[in-house]
Amino acid sequence: MSYDWKGEQTARRHEIRVALSVAAAAIVLAALFPLVL
């Protein structure tokens, strides 16, 4: 049970990291988009 719980925690942490990376990329693109145009 503890191993499965630990696996869920790791997966959830990975999802959060991916979400933050996507959000950061979106913010950077939004900031650079006017400069490109």
C-alpha cells in the first residue's frame, strides 16, 4: 500500500511539474509574441 501511495505522490508531483512547465512556456511565449510581431 505504501509503495502505491508513494507512486501516486511521485506521479502527482510529476504532473504538477509538467503543468508548471507548460504555464511557464505559455507566459514566455505571451511575452515574446509582441516582440516577434
